[in-house]
Amino acid sequence: MTSLKPYAKAIVAVVGAIVTGLTQVFPDSPDVSRWCAFVMSVLTVAAVYLTPNADPTGTHQAESTQPPAAPENFVG
């Protein structure tokens, strides 16, 4: 389970997006469908916000996936 810990926020966001999308698949009425999507979106934002970062102190930052550094002679 600790191997998924760095991806917790992403997993929560994807699950929330899927559930929000599923609220549109079975619409009872347009108003209910809109409000369900809105509520699920707000709950997804709250869940992602409340999910703790895997390494909030940044002590393992060198182990995380980072983009490669640009070469010294790079002109961009």
C-alpha cells in the first residue's frame, strides 16, 4: 500500500472525476443531474485538498520523478 502513497492525490482526483462523470450517465432530470455533478465536483476538490502529500517535508525530493535539466548551452 505504501507504493501507492505518492499517487494518492492523483488516484483521488481520478476516482472523483469518474464518479462525477457517472452522475451524467443516469440523469433523472436535468436539474438533479446538474446539481449532482456540481456537488461531486466540490467533493472531489475537497478530497484532493484533504489528501496529504506523500512527502510534505520534501526530504525525498531527489527520488521523485523530475524533468531532466537543460544542458548548459541550451538557448530557449
